[in-house]
Amino acid sequence: MPSRAHSMSLLGTETAFEVLAEVQRLEAQGREIVSFAIGEPDFDTPENIKEAGIEAIRTNYTHYSPSAGIMPLREAIANYVSQTRHIRVDPEQVVVTPGGKPIMFHSILATVNPGDEVVYPNPGYPIYESVIRFVGATPVPLSLREERGFSFDVDELRAKVGPKTSMIILNSPHNPTGGILKPSDLEAVAELALRYDCWVLSDEIYSRIVFDGDVYSISSIPDMEHRTIILDGFSKTYSMTGWRLGYGVMPKSLATDVTRLVTNVESCTATFVQMAGIEALTGPQDAVDRMVAEFKARRDLIVEGLNSIEGITCLLPGGAFYVFPNVTGACRRLGLRSSRELQQRLLYEGNVAVLPRSSFGMRNEGETQEYIRLSYATSRQQIEEGLRRIRSVVEG
């Protein structure tokens, strides 16, 4: 067999999909699994959005679009981002992609050179580190600490950003912890980005799923709109995961480069999907409001339940639909060495699927605690049953 490219060994994966496959395998064997593993809203796409997509197919929006996206959608996105981030966005700054991940990949590819350093949150979405390594750069993990509500220590941030830093990656609300960065956190990042003339990739895919107070974008800090890449999309807010529709907002010159990468890799995003995206942004938002209200009720339910289980403590997250409980005590109680072993015990003995800390990056230096991630994008009945099963395994 011919050899494969060495660079393939640098690419990681997203273990949530691996656990999903294992859950489906066990269910095919007749097991009933309560799954907290996959980060996907369990709601259907709102009817008005579905109808817009269907009508677009009927009226033959089934041909190629410009690589950056159709202008009506880019205008709708520009208006939406201008209003929500309090900055002035031109449609020429918007690049539409099939999902949010291409913005992540293309923006790193367009701005980061081999040998550069990229600071990224850890624990964090695993594809950040994967793409950083793939382009030949050095990933520099920034520890998110439980005692800070899963934010970072500013002094530690300052120690990690320097002349070799070409990008800082932020994610707020955050996957896997649900934490939200405070304005002072963002101001510290902005000060360093300006000092060292580096980019900020701000992953704001959960920006509408916020429960208490406001969420802030670093792009709204003076002078940061010229060096910020906003990553957002429709999957989480509008329960459109399978539609594959995301976008980036960035300076025009970078948008030109990212568009060229889209041309080379994807050509364009499905045109009828883009038409549905226009309806999502400009149509009624009541379905989103109902979904967020339900997520908040589920958050309160799962946090209270986890904190009632011996050996588990859980902070109240401010956004997204994840909790990241500390399970160090549960692991010790069961004689387990890691959250990975607890994840396996819960799956095979308790019929509950969660993700271990190792799914979200390697341990930070000095990190000793164990965590698991649970997605509460499932019904309250399933949450209650899952909590019952977790208690049964941990407490016996």
C-alpha cells in the first residue's frame, strides 16, 4: 500500500463522535443508554426555517453560490453581528461555510505559520489543538481553572503570550465547562494581542445560549475588530446541526484569503441551506427563547442532582449546554485512576454515556483533579434517569 502523508499523524479527533458510535453499538445490542455525550440540541429545527429551506429547493436554489456565500445571507449576518457585538460589520467581512469548523481550520491556516505559537483554552474543544499541530505550529495550552469559574489566570496568560504568538483562541460560552469569560478577562487578552500584534480567534458558537447576564465579545473592545475573527453559526442556536451552516467575521483582507481556501476545499455552502439561514436570523426568534429557557431549567436540574451525589461537585455554568463536574472524589471512592476509567464504568455498568477530561486535551501542568463532561441537551426525564444511574454506580 502507498504511504500516507506524515501530517496525518498530527491530526486529532473529536471523541464525542467515537462515544456516540459506541453508544449506538450498545443500543443495537438491546441496551438502553442515557447519553450525555454529544453536544447537539435535541430540539427540531424550527418550522419556519425548515419551510424556508424546502421552498428554496422548490424555487431552484440548488446551484453553486459564491464561495463566500450569497450576499443576502452575508448582509443578514453583518446586520446581526453589528447589533449583537456593537461593532460595524460590512458584508464583505463575512465568509459563510458548511458549519463552523471550516472557519476554525481556514483562519488558522491563513494566519499561522509553521513554528508560530498559538495559545488555546485547556480543557477545550479538541479540534483547536488538532489544527494548530496540523499547520506545523506549537500549541500553547492556557489552563482554565475550576476555582476561577473555568476562566484563566491573567498572570499565566501573560507568561504564555509573547513574540512567537500569532493567535490566541477564545471560546465563550465555553465547551466543555459552560464557563463565560468576564470583560476583564477579555481586556487582558486584548492588551496582549495589541502588544504582540497577534490574531484572536473568538469562538462564539454558543453566544445565544446564555442564562444569567450578558456574554461579551472581544471584538467590541476598541481596536480589536481589526484583529479578531468571530466564529459563529446556526447549529446550536437554531438546532441546525445537520444543515451545516456557519460563518466567520473578520477583516476584509483576511476574508479574501479565507474565501480562497473555501474555493479550494468546499467550493461553497449549499445554497438552499443559506436561504434557510436568512430566515433563521431575520424570522421569529421565539423558538430560540423557548429552547434557551428549557436549557436553563435542565441546567439547574442536572447541577442540583450532580451535587447531591457523593464524590461529585459541580459549578453552575453560565452558558452553552454542558456541565463539567469534578469527580475526583467519585474516582477515589471507586478505586479508579482517572475520569476515563469512570467514564467506562458509567457506560458499561450504568448504561450512561459521558465524556472524560481526556476528551478535551491533555492535563495542564500541575492539574490533579478529575472531570467529566455531560451535555444536558436531552429531556428532563432522561436527565433524572441518568442521574439515578450515576448515583447507583458511584454510591453503590
